[in-house]
Amino acid sequence: MASTSYPHPRRINPLPQILAALIGGVLLFLLSVGALTGGYQLSYFGKILPGVSVGGVDISALTPEEAALKLNQNLTYPYTGRILFRDGDKVWVAAPAQLGMVFDLGTSLQSAYRVGRSGGLFDSLTAQVNTWQRNVNLPPVILFDGRVAYEYLQAIAAQIDIPVVEASLTIQGTQVSDTPGQVGRLLDVDATLANLMAQLQSFQDGEVPLIVAAQAPQILDASSQAAAARQILSAPLVLSLADMQSGNPGPWEVNVQTLANMLLVERAPAEGGGAQYQLSLNATTLTPFLEGLAASLERDPENASFTFNDDTRQLDLIQSAVIGRRLDVDGSLAAIQQQALQGEHNIPLALIYTPPAVGNDASAQSLGITELVAEQTAFFRGSSAERIQNIQIASARFHRLLVAPGEVFSMAEALGDISLENGFAEALIISNGRTIKGVGGGVCQVSTTLFRTAFFGGYPIVERHAHAYRVYYYEQNAYGYDTNLAGLDATVFVPLVDFKFTNDRPYWLLMETYVNVGARRITWKFYSTGDGRTVEWYGSGPRDVVPAPEPLFQENSELEPGEIKQVDWSADGANVTVTRIVWRGGQVLYNDPPMITRYKAWQAICEYGPGTENPQALAAEKGLCQQ
């Protein structure tokens, strides 16, 4: 059987043909688009494409020159527009061109001509289609000269702005002047300029709000402070004590002119912000004035004065207590500042009061003053009237004085100033190795009596000074003289030489002094509560006696011829030793160291007038300057 052969079929790949056809179609499309675009642009060569407007003015298919003419005819806003500014009743109207607005025609036309002609093929075609279908309205290009607008607004500001004025308050002499402040107004040119630019860009007429800021002064009104200052200066300032009594110092007046010089006006922060005027009195002037018053107002507290009634054994009030006081300078300054600024003209000064340790209500039991615990009497026969006067005045300073438990009592402090003004007279005193006349001669009679009272009362002696030589007054007793009293004297010369003792008992000590002029004696009494102490003492009397030198006779040109007088008296020198032991309850309370006094030998001195013959015989005749 015969067989027949057939060829195999060929397989054909269709992709190349498809790609070729696709590429060909795209090329054909691009050629068509290009032809279309090129033909469209060619047909409007040198002209603005259809559908293009600038600022709402259609300039389609116009050459730039034609478009420029049309835009100039239609876009007149810079010259015909109206921008209004208003401030209250004032109105300002300006064309945009007056405010620096200029239409940039060239740039606006360039922008319009480039529509549909910029970018790639597709971008151009798309822009052309959009422009043809929907139209494109380009905003006009505006040039804005801010300097022109700024100058215009500055001209408005010159009519709007009001300067800030601070209220004033001045004091010239005693006259007070004040002027009210003024709220300022200030045009905020920069903020208003921003509003103006927004309005101009709208190409619409309209009103541009003026941004005006109010500026308040720190102090708007000073009338209340001025009224207060006038009230302060309406009358003198009178300072006084709140408890004015007869004999008190004051009142003190500060006249209006002085007050005006003290018055200060200062700026100070106000509550809630701002500032205010604040009135005050100058402390640097007022403080020295007050300090000058302090001395006249100062008064030490004084204990009530009593005498001890030996019958009732109670205290009899003799003089009321005195409350101490001193000026409170700071407190007074604060009171004057406060009250004067409130318009007060009569202002009490502030005082600090100090009550005395012993008031009027003190009793013998409360003070522990229940009995006589010590008493001494000294004699001053032969004293001059001046010496007796001084003894009386000095002793009176100590009558009814109280000494606190544990207190060291100073005679000089209690005695105070020894002067003619205080009633003391000139009498003989010992000074610089001479017996001379001096104020207060005889006071040592009082100090000697006090010393002996404290000595024999068993009180501790803190300070004691003997006289330079033996004074015969201090060796007198009730019957004549007792040399055993030598070494028991004490001198006081205020303020250099003092006598002090300590009240070492737990009770108050009341001192009483009595001067019997007729009997020429002074008695000192201590009242307190006895504690059983006794005093054992020994006095050596004068030892190692040195006879007084021969009297000295010397001429005194102030005396008359034949006149002679004795100005110093002789006394033998001697050493005296005094010892004391204070016992209580069989125990030694105090064993004092020996008290050694060394008296100088003292020379009698007589003075005579010039030309006096044989002054020694004259002195013997008159009983003067005898050994």
C-alpha cells in the first residue's frame, strides 16, 4: 500500500504586527495632535488665545497691543477706585493710585499671552482646551509701593494721634498744684497698612478700618492726692502728749512752711497696675526733730516714797510713784505719717512707759520692810551755815529712798549734780591737797554717816574712800570727841569718787535721814527685816602719828593791810586700821579685809594782806593758825 507525505503547518507570531500597528497609530495620533496644536497656535500667532481674560476683561484673540489698549480702557480701578478711612466724624477718601497701587500692564499681558503656549505638547493642548471651554480669568498684576501708602497713613496719624499726658502733682512753697492726665491715641500704621493691602487686592471699593490704640497714662488723676496735700498744709502740725498734765513739756508746733518742706510726693505702684502719687513726710527731716524732743520727754521711773511708822509697823505713803517714760521715736514717726496724711493736725506722740518697781500699793509685808535694822548718828558741831545748808540738801536726797534686794547702791548716783542751781552752797572742801571753798562742802558729813550705817548694819561695803586728812567733825560724838571714830569716814566727790554698798538681804531697804540743826547732828536709819546678823569690829585709833607741820603764812594781795584769815587747818597725820566681822547664826557671814587709812599730816595756812606787820603775832592774837 502506498503512503502519501504532507508538509507540517508554519506557526506565525502576531506580536510584532500588533506593536507595529500600535506605534503607527500613536505616531499618527501625535502627528494629528501636533498638526492640530500647531495649526491652532498658527491661527492665533501673535495673539492671545481665546478664552483668556485679565481682571474680568476679555482679551481673546487680541494682539498684545490691542489687549493693552482694552485693558487700559477697562482696568481703571487704580484711578477710579475709592478707599475710605474713617475716625469718628473724620473721613479720608483716596484712589488706590494715591496709596501706591500701580497696574503692571506688561507683566499682566505676558501672563495672558503664555496661557496655552507654555509647558509640553500635552500641557499646551490641555491648557488650550480648558481655555476654549472654560475661559481663564487672570488676576491683574499689581505693583504696590508701600512707602506711598505709609506716608498717606502717617498723614492721617498726624490728625488722629493724641499724646499721652501724665497727671502732675507739684508743691511750690505751700501751694499745691495738680493737672489731670490725658489718654493718648495712636494709629497703628503697620496694622492698618495690612488691612489696606488686602482691600486693594480685591479691586473693590471699600472702607479700610483704622487700627487705633488707646494709650492710658500711668497716672490719669491726681486730684485726691492734691486734696490730701492741701489738707495737710491747711494748718500747722501740733504734737503733744496724750496725757497732757500741768508741768508736762509741749505742745510743739511745726509751722506750715516747715511742714511743706517735709512733704514728699513720690510715684508708687497702684493696686491693679499703673501708678499713683504717694504723699509722705520726709523721715530724714522729721526724725532729728523728734530726737530733739526726746530729752525733754524722758523721765525715769520713781518708786513711791514711804516712811516707816514705828507705831503701826506699816508704811505711810509720802509721795506717789512716778511712771517712767521715753519718746518712741519710731512709733511717733509712724503715727505722724499716718495721721498727718489723713488730714489730722493735732497728733499725740507715742511714748514708752516704764512702771516703777514699787508702786503706791506696796506694803511693808510685800517689801519686807518690817523693822529698824541699822541706825547711826554723826555730829557736825562748828559747821558754818553754808556747810549746814549742804548737809540738809544732800541728806534730803536720800530720805525715803528704797534699795532693792541685791542692788548695789551708789551714793553719787542718788546724789546727782552738786551745783548752786540745785541749792548747794560754797563751803570748805578738800581739793588738790588744799582746803578751799567749793560747792557742796559738807556733803561728806552725809556720806560718812551713810558709810557708818551700812558698816554697823553689816552690809557689804563695795567702795569707800577716806579723806586726805583727819577732819575733826568725823571724830565727834554726843559728848565731845572719840578718836576711835578715826578711820570711819567716807568722802564722795561726784562723779569721780563714790561710796557704794550692797543690800544683800532678800528684802527691800528703806532709808530715812533726819538732820537736827539745833543739835548739829544727822541720823540715818535703815528699815528692812532683820536676819539676826551682828557686827564685831575693831578700830586701832590713830597710830604712827605724825605732827602737823608748822603753820604757813602767805601774803594775799586781795586782802587789806592788817587783815588776816585762816584758810586751812592743821591735822596730825596717822595710820588707822579698822576690821569688821559680820556674824549670823553663829557663822561668819563676812570677814572684811583690814581697812587701812593713811591720813596725811596737814598744815595750817593763814593768809594776810600786803604790808601786814608780824602776821604770826596777829594770828596768835586772833587765835588763828595755832598747832
